[in-house]
Amino acid sequence: DTGVSQNPRHKITKRGQNVTFRCDPISEHNRLYWYRQTLGQGPEFLTYFQNEAQLEKSRLLSDRFSAERPKGSFSTLEIQRTEQGDSAMYLCASSLIGGGVEKLFFGSGTQLSVL
Amino acid sequence: DAKTTQPPSMDCAEGRAANLPCNHSTISGNEYVYWYRQIHSQGPQYIIHGLKNNETNEMASLIITEDRKSSTLILPHATLRDTAVYYCIVRLTNTGNQFYFGTGTSLTVIP
């Protein structure tokens, strides 16, 4: 499977706990995006990386959220001290810059439920 | 990036053409029009993109008006598997600016 892989698919946690999600992009894709989606809404941008550099962060990304992409390969998104409002689908996408018009390829997401 | 306006929902009979409109009246000359769709419980999937000319691929056709202020995504023979939310996005390509998805059009293909 050469698509974008996200783990876990589902995560249930208690309020106040920390959670970490992983995204493995398509091999050799140099950009990686994180989005969040709540029921009935379109995906909302959180942050993106070009290689290992985090180039933009949304105001939605509070200080409880941190994302990393060491070595420009896989990425992790950590949420500290989770709140019920963090319950959402977290989507990862990757793209290749320099290969023509940029197209995002999405994973199936991690569904987070904060109890 | 310019924002888009789409109808919240549409129905289409199976086997018929589905025509999904999108208004992007503030689009600038260098912004592309992209279409993505999202089937329930999956991530969005790229469909097609265009700048000025009409485009066609194996999934759909994209018709962009001459003034570029609106576009239509056409699924020529809709199937039940085309039931999804369709997002129209305008964006300067490769700038790193986010793809803004909006709320899209929920298309239901009826048997």
C-alpha cells in the first residue's frame, strides 16, 4: 500500500490525557499537512511541513497541540491535556512539490473521542 | 485565497449526469480551481483541477466560465458510489497556502 497511512484509526481517551497520532506520508512526498474535521464541517487546516520544517500553523493549533516531522518522513501530532472539544477526525495529507500542480493525498484519518 | 460558494446539498438519479456548481467570484488570475470529494468515513480524494480551460479526466469534467467566476463539476454517469461531499477549492498552486475546504455540497445519488 503506497497511500497515506494514519494510526490509530480510532482513539478514545479521557479528558486531561495526552494522545499522539502518527502519519506516514506517501514515500518521497515532501509536504505533509494536518487537518481537523468535525461532524458536518469540511476539513480545517492545522499545520503543514515542507520536509522537516513546520512552515505554517493555524490559530486553531493551540499550545496544547504540537506536531513534528523528524527527518522529513513520518509526522506525529500530539494533543496534551485533551478536552472534549478536541473530539474530531484528524486527517493527514501529503503532496509532492516540484511535480506539477500540487495535489493533496489524504489518509483515512484518526477519529478521536474525548470522554 | 479566494473563497467559494456551493449549494449545501443536491440529488441526482443514478445513471444521469451530476452537475455541481461552484461560485468563486473573487478568484485571482493565478488561482487554480480544485475539486475534491469525501466519501463517508474516508479522507478527501482529489478529483480534478483547472486554471482557465475546461478539463476532463477519468473521473469527471470541469467547466470553468470564461470570466472564471464560477465552475461546474460534471460526473457524466453518476453511480451510487458517487454519493459523497464534494468540495470546490481555489488556491494559488504550490504556495503552501492551505487548501480551504468550506462545507461543500453533499451529493446523494438516488437509485
